Amino acid sequence: MKVLTIYDGTIQSKTALQYGIGKVKDNGGELIVLHVFPSALFIDYDAGPKAEEIARAEAKQHLLDAENIIRETGKSVPIHLVTEEGDPEQELLRVAEAEKPELILATPRYKAVSKKAPYPVYVMPGTILVPVDNSETLITDVGKIAKEAKASGSKVLLLGVVPVHLYGTEEKHELDQVQKATVATMKKIKKVLHNENIDAEEIIRSGYPDEEILKAADEYGVSLIMLPAGGKTPSELAKAAAILLDEPERLKRPVYVMPPVEA
């Protein structure tokens, strides 16, 4: 797995770097760490002749900090540190085009890149969308959800999806029961996440799961969607996951497919 991250010395970029190291360590591949000195900011700069000199000294320290993180946590991980000058956003897009990574890690400062890059961009910290249905099978995945939220510093958005298309006009009672069970499952997951000091919010929607997932992802500007892979028992969420994974152009954002418990 090839991962590209941009590093600028901020706490968020340190989180992204550490996350990228862990991702490559777990999945294999390589990590490309991009550091860009914003030289364009100092054209006709009015802050005095030493402003650029001071900024370059700070940039050098940022590189040293990145090298220390890599040395301490990136042992045995193929990591390439790339330094460039210019506009950071433009350089990130240029390097992405040249390297063709499977995943780009960015901080909120570079959020606009997610709409321009031809590759999935994981903005962190951000919001992780987790679709939930009326079963309690997802409760077994709370550990995976918590781990991801902590690693990226993100909050969690629990999306309860009620598949109204499965119920006829005479099945209102059954539909109400499904909605109540979905809400109950979300509350259980939210409680566990809160006990892990993870910020979690819950919303509920009715409709086709794949469509509601995409609508919520756009509405809340989510950084990552965590989908169930499905297990022995078929579910509407597993079907939605299969549909969305077959149509990556609709997703336009990174997806983490949680393997079934029996795997």
C-alpha cells in the first residue's frame, strides 16, 4: 500500500505521519512524507529581510522533527522523505500525480485537496461515518472503530439507516420496531465510544442504505467511511457496502471495510 502524507510541523500533521507509519506497518507498502517550504509567501514580503531566513530555520526544525518521528516509530517501514518548495497544496497534488498513492493523508489545512486529487484523501482529524442497522453485530466492531478514531484524532458519526423499502404499508409496526432497535444499537455503540473518550454523534435516516450513506457523507463532510464486510448473516448494510465498493466513483473518499468477526 502506497501512502502519501504532507508534513508541516503541526500537531495534526504529526498525527497523520504517525498514522501513515502504522498503516504501512500493518499493510505493507511504502510511505511518502512530503514537506513543502512555502516560498511563494516571501515574494514581495513586507515583514523584513530576515523573515524568510527565520521561516527556513523553522522549516528545517520541522524536518528534524519528522526524521525523529520516523526514526522512533518507523523502523523497518519503507519511508521516503521528500522536500519541495512552492505552494503546499499544488505540490501535494503534483507529487500525488507522480506517485499515484492508494491513500493521501492531509490535515484540515489542506482539505481542499480532497476535491481535486484523483486519489482518496483522508483528512485528519475529521469525522468517521459508521452506518448502523437494527442488528447488534456492529457492536463487536466497536474496538475497531475506537482504534481508528484514536489513531486519527477523529470524531465518530453513527448513521442509523432504516431500510423502509423492505416494508409495505401494512407493516408499520414492524418498521417501527426496526427503527427502535436501530436507535438502541446506536446508543450502545455511542456509550462505549464515550467511555473511550471519543466524541460520537448519532443521526437516523430512512431509505436505501447506500444512498443514505452517501448523502450523510456529503452533508457532514466525513473523512472516512467504515463499512461492514458482512458475515454469515446477510444484512442491508453489507449489501450497501458491496454496492458502494463496486462504484468507487460515487464514494469519493477513503473507505475502511471492517472484516467479519468470524474472519
